[in-house]
Amino acid sequence: MSKKENLPEEADKAPEKSEKKNEAPRKKGPDKNKKPNIFVRMGRKIKETFSELKRVTWPTFGKALKATGVVLVIVLIFTVIVTGINYGLSELLDLMVNIGA
């Protein structure tokens, strides 16, 4: 006789997990898939924002002033260029209109 024949019938069967699959899962806490309400999400976002701002390396006043100056100079240069193109195209349009008249 082999060992299998000596074991009771229940020990021969594998534990049935299929029965537990059919049962509804027990809820132990809030559903993981459900989003929290808008106020909780906004509160978390504000908290994360302030946490992130604490880690920022802020520039010195001199560096900030220098960067601001560079930006203003570039904006001024582009303003002059765009104004020049606008004036040139305007004069070209006037010339074309006056030729036809």
C-alpha cells in the first residue's frame, strides 16, 4: 500500500480557493479606486506645493536683477524688430494701394 491510499479523502483534495472567489470581498477601509473629494485633493496639492517651495534654491537679488535685465533687453529687441517689420509691410501696402488708384 502507498501513502496516498492511507490518507483520508479530504487531505487528498487541494484546498478549494474557488469558493472564496465567488464571495464578495470584504471592505476593510475606503475603496482604493475612489477619489477623495475635491477639498481633500486641493489640501494635499497645497501641502505638496509648500513642501516643494521649501526645497527651491532661490537666486540672490543680484542674479535676479541681472536675469530681469536680460529679459527686458531681449523683449525690447524683439519689439523693435516686430515694429520695423510692421512698418515696412504697412508702407508696402500703402504703395500697392496708391499704384492702383
